[in-house]
Amino acid sequence: MQPFPLVTAWRVLENKIATKVNLEKRGIVLDSPLCSFCRVEEKSCRHLFFECRFAWLVWSHCFEWIGVQFVSHNVPLLNFFQFKLINASGDVRGAVWIVVVSELWKHRNNVSFNRGVADVSEVFVLVQLKAWSWVTAKSHAMLFFFSNWCLDPLVCMRMIC
């Protein structure tokens, strides 16, 4: 796994990500503290990654893709542990969680700084692609196609256990 997503995930878990709320706590004044995705709430770590409607839709797509139904926790560390309870290899689930928060952060930066458009489908497809790429790179013994990963991820995850 590349270091940038791991660093992003660590920052999310420790609430050290450079959200508008955290920057303002450090004395950096911004034009607007509102979320780049919904433009309604103040952008805090909890909001950006777990409470914002945009993030919630990304997580919902991921849960539906994996075939899991439950309510996601809004505290980053608890969300991470909750996500790891899904019936598959812990390392794989952790990798998927890391990819989700990393892609949300990258997409937020694109929306904020490059005038990108918030697109749930784009983030979800990138989550699938990057998680598959990392999982298949890590598991040399098991080979499965991206189409298998997209259509039945739990079967692929169980093959890696």
C-alpha cells in the first residue's frame, strides 16, 4: 500500500486531517468553514468522512457492494473497527477502509482546489479499483479479475484469508 493513503487514514483516525475546523483551531482563517461537498455543515473530520450526505452515499455504495447492511459509526476510530467486523480478512477490510477515506480526501481536494464536481460514482469506482489493485498486489498466490472483485468482493476477500 502506498504511504499517502496510510498517512491520510492515520490523520483521519487521529483527527489531524487539515479540515477547515482543524485549520481554524490553529489560527488559520478561511473564507468559509462549510463542507466542500454539501456546502451546508461546518467541515470537521467527522462530517467530511462520515456525516456528510456525499460521504454517506460513498459508504452506502461500499456497504451495498460488499453486501453488508448496518448503520455506520461517525467517530473515525469506531467506524474503522466497525468496518473491520465485516466477514472477510481483516487486512483486506482495513485496506478497503483506508482506500475509502483516502479517495474521499482526494476527491474533496479536487472539488475544493480544482473546481471539480462532487461525484459519488467516481469515488466509488476508484475505491473498487484501488482496493482491488492493492489486494491483488499483496496476495500473489490468489489471482482474480477486477470484474470478479466488483461482482462478488466477499468471495474474493475470503480467498485471501
